[in-house]
Amino acid sequence: MFSKFKKKLPVDNVVDKPPLAVDNYNRITMSLSSLVLLANHAKTINLYRHQIRSTRNGQYLSPQKGRGMEFEEVRPYQAGDDIRSIDWKITARTNTTHTKIFREERDRPVFISVDGNKTMQFATRGVFKSVQAQKLAALIAWAAYFHGDKVGGQIFTHHNCQEIKPQNGKQGVLQFLNALTKKMESKEPTVPFERAILRLQRHVKPGSLIYLLSDFRGLNVTSEAYLAKLSRHCQLVLIFILDPLEKKLPESGHYQFTNGQKHVTISGRDKHKISSYQQRFENHQQNLEALAKKMNCLLITCDTTENPLDILR
């Protein structure tokens, strides 16, 4: 299915357009072709300025064959081979000593988890938070591809969660981007934020570089514990996506908010409500900062009006 994307949308010959230009359509949703066009912009992004803290083996692919994580082949024993690598079963069957050869697994899978919950379908200016997340995720995926790393990810909503196994090459990026733009059918009654993080914990390999893009509205004690456990074996980057109105309400006027079911009106004259609203956001942001510091991971903030390319640079 993905071969046709490569023919119609050749990444190596993408025509440069104004950096991340936004039209009315791209403010609300992103097409696969729009995410593919971000490839050239991603060439200037360096994902590896921060050193990985995992003590596990297997973070980059070495051309040398040696004792490592991935089995490569079995061949007749040669002088100097490690006797611990002798394959005794094949040796007994053939009456000739054979050695297992391993390939050092040194490539680092890049796993991108994207929150697609209802709170991400929101914006008062710029683009929807969900669109900003899609752009950031696509830029990260292409940057990982240009570094020669495997790309995989997770897309989760309140009713569904999908993981994409990391793969090498454009095929891996296109599969992830296709899942990112595809509307997922509801299969489960509810997938709370902490369950998505638990699934993330089960799907990523130790030593992976993980980007989690969200407004973190579902963050609680349980999900914080899961993230802390994840950060012990992987390099974790949190990208906090917000709309400017979430940070601070204007000081005058009346504002009506709705989630499609409930309606709330806030007056700019009600200083108590304005102050309470702003304090809740500040508490949320401070909690995220404290969590990132505790886990020794990077926290990046991006609002809906900012250029995602500048944020990642």
C-alpha cells in the first residue's frame, strides 16, 4: 500500500514551499501529503544533542560483527572466535564446530507517541493542538529517518490506541504518518491516559528515544509512575502542546466554552474566576516541569501559534 506513496510523493525531490505554510484546511487537520512535504525541513533537525542515559547495550549499528544483541548467522568455527559463542546443537549435528555470530545493535529506535484526545481538538489561534502535534511528530519522524534510525510510534485517543512497530527507511516513516492521519475506529470503551502510557512502556525497547506529544490533561499519579519507570531505560522527551488562551484569558469580555455537551461562560470582570483559571494552568505546567526534572528528561513547550520547526531546532 505504501509503495504508491513513494511514487506520488518522492521525498528526495520535494519542492520547497514557504516553511510550514498554513492554509485553512491545515489549521484543523493534516493530510498525508502535507506531512510528507515536511521531509526537507526535517533535515536541519538534530535529535541527538542530549545523551542517552540507558546503560543497556545496543544503541547504534556497528559495521563490525561481534558479541551483541542481534543474532546474525552461524558459520564454521575460526581461530580467535569466542568459545562462548559456539553453537553446540549444530556442532553435534554436523560433527564440525560452528560459532554463532552476532551483530551489534547500535541503532536507536525513535518512538513517537501522539495524544489525539478531544482536548487536543482545540485552538483559538494558529492551528489545532492536534495539528501542531502531527507536524511535530512528522518532523521528528523524518529527522530520525535522515539519521538512519528506525521509526515507530503510538497514536492514542480516549477510545483507541494503536502502536506502530519501529522500521527502517521511508517505509517506516510513511506507515507512521499514515496512521497519524487516519481516523481510528472506536474499539474500546475507554483508554485513559495512564493506560496509553502503560502500553507504551510495554512496546518500546530499552535504549529507545521516545517523544511524547500531548497537552497532558490526563496526567495523574499512576501515569506519572509509568513515565518514571519508562525514563529509567529510555531517553524520554515530553512535548507540552497548548493554546495561548489556556495560559491566560483576556482581561475583558465574556467567553463561552463548550465541549459539545456542557457550556460555561466566563466574564472578564470576574477576577476570582480569571485568577483561578490561570492558577490551574500554572499548577499544571509546574507539575510537568517538576516531573521532567525528577525523571531527568527534556520538556519542550510549544503553543498553537509557534513554528514547530523552530521549536525542534
